[in-house]
Amino acid sequence: MQPLSERKHKALISALQQLHRLMEEDLGLSKLRNFGKGTDDIRQLEELYDRYQQLMAELGDCIGAYHDLYKDLKINVLAPQVRHIRHRMDQRSAEYHTLKTHLVAVRSY
């Protein structure tokens, strides 16, 4: 998935608006196909871009909330429990190595 470019969006809107103005001035461009609904297309494009920006803001909020909860759980729940249980586990056991593998993955995030 590629992000939408604000620069390209504005350039397309400007080009469409200019083309629409030229058509209104009837410079022989009225025969352009599929541009009778040009203002509707521009409005729809603007609405879609506004919705995209809204969704990106919501996604940013979601990611921030996730990171905050992740950090809290890692520091305040996982770390104390692991410190407590690690000393009571056999360090040669499969469970200990599985736990250690998960902790390394959590730490690298």
C-alpha cells in the first residue's frame, strides 16, 4: 500500500480545475470526453483525500495507544514477573529457552 501524495493530489486538482475553466470559456475543448461531470469528480477526489487524511490520523492515534500499552505491559507486568520466575526455573529446560526467546523478541521491538 502506497501513501497518497499531497503534492500530486493538489497538482491533479489544479489541472482539473484549469481544464474545467477552459471548457467554460468554450475554447473548443467542450468535446473532451467524460469531463461533463468534472466538478463532481473533483469533489469526490477531495472527499476521498480528506477521508484518507482522517484515517491516517486515526491510525496514528491507534499506533500511539498500542505503543503506550505495549511499553506499560513490558515494563510493569512482564519484566517483574520474569525476574521473579527466572530464578526458580531450570535454565537448561525447554520452557526456559522458549521464555528467553520470547523475551529477546519483545526487547528488540
